[in-house]
Amino acid sequence: MKNTVEIRWHGRGGQGAKTAALLLADVCFKTGAYVQGFPEYGPERMGAPITAFNRISRTPIRVHSNIYDPAAAARLSGQSGYR
């Protein structure tokens, strides 16, 4: 996929990986880009591992799958969730 940037976010429930991916998608959409922003997670609980994804492109995105070879990866660190 030429002209497409793929990003993968890794974190734990409560750290904001899903929120960050969706906010990035929203901002890029407002600038006129085609975007996807979506999470993948197992148990929905604080501290559980989560992966979120972004695709950003100037052309329509026809792929709807996880991202296995991203251009960038973000790992959130620190304490998992709020206490």
C-alpha cells in the first residue's frame, strides 16, 4: 500500500492506547486523510494487554486487517491503569 502509514500501539487497559489511536485517526481525518483507527484486546479490564492500530493514507484504504509490519510502533509504559 503505497502512500499509507501504519502504526501499532501497545499498552495495558487504562493507559490510553485505544484513545491515542482514535484521537490520531480523528485529527488525520479532519486534515483530509483517509484513516482507520481500531483496537484489538482480549479481556476488557484494567491492566489487560491491548493493541491498537492506525492506517493513514491520502488514497482510499481497502485493507481491513491487523497491522503486522508497521512503519512505527508506540509502547506505553509505566503503571497499568489508574489506582
